[in-house]
Amino acid sequence: MVNFRSFRDFEVDLDPGLNLVVGPNESGKSTIVEGLAVALFTDPAPGSLDVHEMASWGTTGATRLELSFEHDGVTYELLKDFGDGRVELREQTSGRALHGRSDVDRRISEMVGFGTLDAFESVAAVRQGELAAIEEKKRARGELVPMVERKMTSSSGVIDAASVLERLDAEISRMRSGIDRPAPRNPGPLSVCRDRIEDLEKRIASHRETWASVVRTMSELSQDRESLERTNSELARLDSVVRKEEKARELENKLAETDRALEDRESRIGKIRKLRKDIADAWERIGVTTYGEEKRAIVNAKADLDAAERRVNDLKESAPRWAGEGSDRRAAVVTGLVALVAFLLVLAAASGLLPDYRLWLLAGGVAAAAATAALFRRTMRVWAFSRSLRVANTERQKSATVLTAALSTLGFPNYLEFEHKIEDYDRAQRDAESARAVLTDICGTDDPREVEETLESQAAALGRKSEMHRQELAELGGARIGDVELDKLRTERDSLAEEASALNERIARREWELGQRESEDSLPELIARLEMSRGEENELLRRLRVLELAREGLDRALGSTKKAAASVLEPVVERILSRITLARYTDVIVRKDLGFSVANAGAQDGVPDKIGTEDLSTGTVDQLYLAIRYALLEFLSEHEGAPFILDDALVNSDPERRSAALELLHEISDERQVIMLSCENHGQEFADRVISLPAVNGRSPHGMVPSGGVREATPGT
């Protein structure tokens, strides 16, 4: 604990078993328990707790609490720093840590068994003040039962179901005061409301006859006002329609005139722009090039090429049918082969190699020779045709080269492009001259640009004016009406104006009549107040029913809870109390209403066999309450959950019972850590660890090193 209450930097080691913290008053015993509870359940965020009250006096540092504990064989380190609001829960072995407050609170609740500081202190910590409260109020109504009931039926241990039932009973009784029985001094709200309703009903009955004429006049006045409202509404509508139609007609005339002027300007602008564009396009087509000798050279080259093309075509049309590309070579080869065959056949016949076939060979050789002669003549004609065709193609190629060179001089890829360009050139000159003549006629001047700018300025102004008229027409909306209908609406409007004037006069007269007959309370006001009072009565009856149903349901729920709790608490309380009282009270009865009584083992004739808590001694009541609180802790928190904390809980016990209680607590500490605070050194023989806290003067920080595993650091550590 750093800068917490009376401790500046204080560390205490608690044994898993029974710990006895001994010290005089103001030595810091309760601060240790408070630090434990605050470390487990308090939010260290700034503003969540009064940090100035927690901090040690005379220090400026922030409060910090560090708690090391073991659960299910795992050691944890819990840190809460109230300076920067830091929260951390770390497993010492694995190093895993939780930092979010919600995650840490959830994990602490799982291990300890409680989620709030109030719940922890209500069950796990038995304060000396609670035992004193039992003694002070024992004679009044037996405070033990309400205190136990408060622990069992509330999450904080402060507001219990029985107290809520008492408050419900008080509220139900207050509301029914004057209904079930007379209550002239303090009648309940329901009684007051019903009296007011009765008074209003009497006053309404007395006002009805005198109010009848007022009601008739008011009805007539209401009808006149409704008629006037309808008339004024219709009059306003008609007047709006007439005015809108008149304005719309005026705007339509202005818009038509403006649009005609705008259309004329735009038409003239369009014509000027079109003519200027035509002239520009014509001059762009004409360009800066002039054609002279180059044009004649191209035309002559094209004529030569056309003549060469005709000669080639004529040769192709008169060519032999067997002539074609490469035919002269093929004819020469075939003629040579046939001649070779004729020579071989004649040679074979002359040599006599095949005497039997000599005649056939000779005939074949003669036939082959004749064929050779025929083929030779045809080959010569093919050669002559091929030579003429090559000459014609050569001439055509030369003409094409000359034409290409001439076209390249002027930048044309082919003659067709040149021909088109010449046509465009001539046409562009004609178009430019024609457009210039028309433009001069429209503008009346040689500077059409100035005329166009003037027309554009006029068109822009007319366009804005036209758009303004259109917007005004759009805002008016609706369809236009004819002249006959407009005249009819004007007549109807004048008639309604006269009717509205008459209604205003009649309404003023009737209002004056009503003013003469005003009373303190009008009948409609009384009726309205009566309806409100009846509504209030219904609301009060509904609330009373809700309270009665809530009281009934809560009473059933409380009875069920007490019955279930009694069956759980009775065996544990009986076992604990029997040990502490040295078997004086071995039988404990827990009733369904959580009332406690003990069996009187030594009862004689005339002595009750059961003793209630109000008839037990102070020490026995303390011991019974201690047993009940431990039973609650066993029920709500498992063995390794919250420790059992006792603050001078055995102060009213005699030595024998105190020793028995300490021995029992030592046995309990085998399964649950026990922390016992005491001003005296009783029970050190049972304690697994004794922590002695010396007295401290005033509120100054501790400056000693107590025994029993407690270390107090020097200031500045």
C-alpha cells in the first residue's frame, strides 16, 4: 500500500491459513482490510473515488495498491494505480496480463465470488460494528434476523426486501387513507381526488341551466367563426388564383417578346458563325500552296502512265492462249525434252540394239522429231510475246516512277489524293467567295466579328431576362385558365369579400353578448377539470393496484427466497455454532422467514425447548451471527474464493468459547484463508501467522518494522 490512509509505503505478507493481525486502536488493522477490498473491487479511474481521502496525510504522491495472491495453484499480481487510473492483473508464471478494467473485474469476480465491494464486505467481512448493532437493537425487535435477511436478499447488504415491503405497505396505507376509514386530518391522495370530483359534479349541475344560453351563443359563435374561416380561406384562395393568373399572363407576354428577340439574335449569330466557319474551312482547304508547272508535270506523267497501261493491257488481250508468266521457260524445257527423246529413239533404231523393235523405234523417233518441230514454233511465238510484254511493263514502270516523283514533289502519296486535292482547292475558292458575299450582306460591314460580339452581348442579356421570366412562371405553377373563367373567379371573389364582412360584424356582436354574461367558472372549464380529476383518480387507482401487486409478488418472492436459504444455512450454522458453544447449542432451527432459534438442551418443565435470538446472551448472539455469516460465505463463494475476515468478532466470547472458535477458524483456514483482526493477543497458538502492528501517534505515516512478516519502507522508497 503506497500513500493509502495512514501508510506511505507499507507491505504485509499473509499466510494462506489463519492470520492474526494484532494491534491497538488506530494502528492500521482496519486499513489493511480496507486496502484489500479497495484493491479487489474499486475503480482507480480519476473521479471514481475521493483520492484525497484515501491518500496519506502530508503526501502529494498518488495512491497505489499491489496485491499478490494465489488461486488454483497460480500466482497473480494485481496493480491499481489511482494516479493514472492504471489496472493490471498478471499471471506471475506465464506473464500473461489483463489491462482493461472490465476484463480485470470479471476475472476477479470469477475467482473471489463477488463482483462489488458492497457484496464482498456484506458477506466476507464481519465488522465489529455489526455485532454492536445487534446488541443495541436486540431488545427492540431482534436485529439478527433483519441483518441476515439483508445479506441474503440484497446485492449490497444495505437495502433488503423486507425494508422494501415495509415501504410498500406504508405507501399503500397512505394512498388508501380516507377510503377504508375516515381520515379528516391527513386524507390520502385518492380520497382528496374523489372529494374534488364530488364538488365539481355539484358545481356543474348548478351551472348547466344558466350556461345553456351561453352554450347556444358559443355554438352559434363557433359556427360563425368556422364559416368566416372557410370564407376567408376560400377568398384568399380565389384572390391568390386571380392574382397569380394575372401575373402569369403578364409574364407570358414578356417571355414571348423576350424569346422572339433572343431567337432573332441567336439566329443572326448562328448565321454569322456558320459563314465565318465556312470561310475559315475554305481557306484551310485552300492553304498557302499554288499549283503551276508541278501540276502540268503530274498530269503529263499520268497521261504517259495511262498509255503504258493500255499497251500492257492490249498485249495481254492478244497473248497466245498458252502464254503466261514463265511460259517461255516451260516451253523451252518441254521442247528440249521431246527433242532428246527423238534423238534417243533414232539412235536406238540405227544402232540395232533392239532389232525386233527397230521399226517401232524409228517410227517413234520420227513422231518425236515432228513434235519437236511443232513445239519449237510455239516456243518462238511465246518468246516473242514475253519480250514485247517485258518492254511494255518496263515503260509502264518508268512512267509510274516519273508520276510518283512528281507527286512526291507536292507531298501527295498517290494521284487520287492529288486529284481530290485539286478538286477541293477549286471548290474551296468558290465556297469562300460565296460565303464572304453573304456575310457582307448580313453584317453590312467588312468586320463581322464586331457585329457578332454586339449580338452576343444582346443575346446574353435577353437570355437572363428570359430565364428570370421562366423562373417566375415556374414559381407561380399551375395550369392557365381562360378569360371567361377568370372573369367568373373575379365575380366570386367580390361576393365572398362581402360575405366575410357580414360575418365579422355578426361575430363581434355575439362576442360582446358573451362578454356581458361571463361568470367566474364557465361550464366547459368545470367539465374539463372534472375529466382531468377523473383521469387522476384512474391513475391513482392504477398506481394503487400496481403497488398492491408489487407487494404481493415481492412478498411471495421473499418467502420463497427465505425458504430456500433456510435449507442451505441450517446445517452449516448448526455445525459452526455447536463447535463454538462447546456443544451447548447443537440444534439450530432456521425458519422459512429466516428467523433463528436454538434448541434448549437442558430445558426443564416450564422452560421453552426453543430459545429465540432475543433471549440469547450477547456472546451467544455474536457467535450465532458469526456462524450465519460463514454459512453465507460458503454458499456464495467457493473454498478458494474470498477470505473470511473478522474484526474483533470474539470480543464478547468467554475464554473457553473464544478458544473453541479460534480452533474452528484454524480448521476452516485449511480450505479458506482467514484474516482476524484483534486488539488483544488471544489465539496466537492457533494462528499460522501473527502480524503485530504497534501504536501510531496521530495520523503520521508508520515508521517501524512490525513483526509477523510486515515490512514498512522508509519514506522516499
